[in-house]
Amino acid sequence: MISSERIPNNVNLSDNKRLQRALEHWQPKYIQWWKDMGPSGFQDYHQVYVRTATSVDPEGWAHFEYVKLPEYRWGIFLAEPTADRRVGFGDLMGQPVWQEVPGEFRNPLRRLIVTQGDTEPASVEQQRQLGSRCPSLYDLRNLFQVNVEEGRHLWAMVYLLHSYFGRDGRDEAEELLERRSGNSDKPRILQAFNEPITNWLDFFMFTMFTDRDGKSQLLSLSESSLDPLSRTTRFMLTEEAHHMFVGETGVARIIERACQLMKESGYSEDVRKLGGIDLPTIQKHINQWFTLSLDLHGSEVSTNAASYFANGLKGRAKEETFEDHLVLDQIYRMTLMEEGKLDTREVPMRNAMNEVLRDWYVGDCAKGVERWNKLLEHYGVKDFQFRLPDRKFNRGIGMFAGFHFDPDGRPLSDEEWTRRKDEWLPSDKDEEYLQSIMATPVFEPGKFANYIAPPRRGINHLPIDFEYVRTEQ
């Protein structure tokens, strides 16, 4: 149920006065951060039709209404507890889950929570200038919905830090508001969250690929033996689903519009001459954001990942689907880079847990790309297919960082990479073109920029031409 308190919650916050005071002390700092670093130009008088979490009931967990963004009621919601829940994997399998943080796991659990928490405000900061280039009110509203829910996910992690990590947790919560995406002095922890997002194709790719990494990380944390962390991330997954929907359907609508323009011109015109986004440019952005998001899973061979699994801190996505939850004797065959050469070796499965999670992620991404290709098929485009690049391509973290490969995974020299990288990744000219077609925002209800098709349906059973964002001064 929703609380009438300053901080809506289902954790009986009013029963813990110390925690309540601490979070109420943090709250105005958060609001100031939001005003400073949230959506630029849309803080004061715009009213946005957003959903707000009010409970964890699957049948009615959200309420829709017009809200000024700084007045959104961010809150703390944990999924309902599972009766007699037990540790489901690792060396402690079968023991009761923890309601408090075991002392010996305090530091790694705090690190996991802080890293997850840092991604949430980072994405808001990355996307803060997009409103002035929006392709429609429908898309503007979706951007803001994603933003406020990333803010709520930050609240979820801050609740855990304040509740279970004492002074260290409070200090970490303060620092989550002090780092800034792309800041050279105090950047966000993970590199993908320091990348600029200046156009809507980037935004849709981010919510397709980077938020899908968020899904895989939340799935693995939802298996955690720390029950409050598991319950927190389980509810976050409910909201995260919309973010990926925004990304996948946003890219699909750009693809659909490109196909429409191609069909109208008899497949003879360059789509850019007609104001659309050409298919090769879309593929370049797939290459960029997919590989940035691959890096977020960490190194291919990791003793930290093995330790997290052994100690029950972080499981595999959908752990219940695996037969062996101890993983003491299993091996994982992977391609390794040793002395500048590729080699296939067997690695203890526990040390390959990052790669196991990456396997799930790649498979989930591939399903979305397959749906995009069906759009091409529907419009009769026969000479082009979207694809995910090889995992070795454009990597900045892990054993392939510092080496160059083409999208098929073939090794390249430094010189060849420099000469050809603009074939595979967005170039300055691509960015200039995208900025040019997005320079004028579309604020008229029911109207859409030329480069994107309308959605199939509106939000919450409303028509597409509903006024999803109101301007009232």
C-alpha cells in the first residue's frame, strides 16, 4: 500500500525513526540533485503523465497521473517475502537466507549495491538534454518515465545502504549524488554510464542494450542470499521491463520509418535524403551500445565472480533453471587471449560466472534483434539484416581490451582498425546528421518526427494523440 509519509514505502519506515530521519535528511539532497542534473528545461511547469509505484501487488502496483517531475513521489518498495526462503546456490545452499548482512560479506555486498546504485542517477544525467530534441510527446513522456524510475531505483539502493551498512552506507549514499556522468574528476563507476547520449537513437539503444544489462544484473542480484537485496531487485525488475520496451520499440519504430521511406522511393533513394535514419547507421549504433553493455558484465575470468557465487551473494540469472547449483566440478569452454593469440581453454565454471551471465544477456539481446529483422522482412527489405557483433569486437574491459577485431571476430592491426572503425561504429558525420534531423522538437500531440513511426498504441489504454506532457505556466 502507499504511505502518506514523506517517503512512500512498504517497509514500515515510520517504525524505525533513526532510519526515517536519515532518509529524510538525504531526501532534500536528492531533490537538489534532480533539479540540477535531471531533465533540462522540464523541471518547473511541465506536467507529465507518469506512473508511480504505490504497492507491489502485480494486479495494481502503479498509479497514473499528471505530475511535475520534481514533485514525483519516489519511494521504497520491496517485493513480498518468500516464506522459509533458503540460499539457492553456492557453498551455503539450503541454509536460511539472511535478513542482516554477515560481517564477513559486508564489503563485497556494499560494493555490489553501490555499483548498481551508481548506474541509476548516471543514466538520468546522460539523458538530461534529450527533451529539447524529442520526436513526440509520447516519446518525451517515456523518457521522463524512465528517468523517474531510475531515480526510484537509486532510492532502493540508498535504502539498503542506510539500513544495513551504518556510517559507511550513509557516506556511500552521499557519494552517489556527488559523482557525475562524464565528469573527468569524479566520473560514474562504470564507463558505459559516462558515455554521452545526445540523440534519440542513442537513447533507444541505451534502453535496449544497457538497460537489458541492468535486467541481467538485477536477475542475478535477485538470487542473493541477502533477502532485502533480493526483494528490492525483484520489484525493480517490474519497472525495468518498461525501460527495455521503450528501447526495443523505439529502435523498431525508427527501422519501420526507414523501411517506409525506402518503399515510398522504390528502394532507390538514400534514406538520409528523405530525412530518415539509414539501416547501416542503425547497425553502427547496435555495435556501439551492445559492446559497451557487454563490458558491464566484467572480465571473462573472475575470482570475484567465483567468490560472489560461492558465498551466495550473486547467482546466475534465473538460477532455478540450472540443474547444478553448487557448480563444484563443471567447466566452461571459452576463447581466451594469451600472448596476443586466441586460444580455447577450459575454465572452472565458478570463475566463468560473468561469462555465464553474458551468455544469458547475449541470447536475450538476440531475440530483440530477430524481431527487428522481421520488420525488414515485412517491408520487403531482402539485402540487409541486423546482427549482434562478435563479443571480441570493440571491447574496453576483459581479455579482449586493447586488441582490435572486426564485427566477425577477425583480428585487426592497429592501423587497419583506425582506418576502418568508422565503417562499424558511429562517426562524427553520423552524429552531425542525427543532430540535424533532431534539432527541432515535436511537441504537438499526435505528431511525430519524420525519422520515426508512431507506436502501435498509446500508454495506459490512452490514444496516441493524448497530451502526455502538458505545458502550464
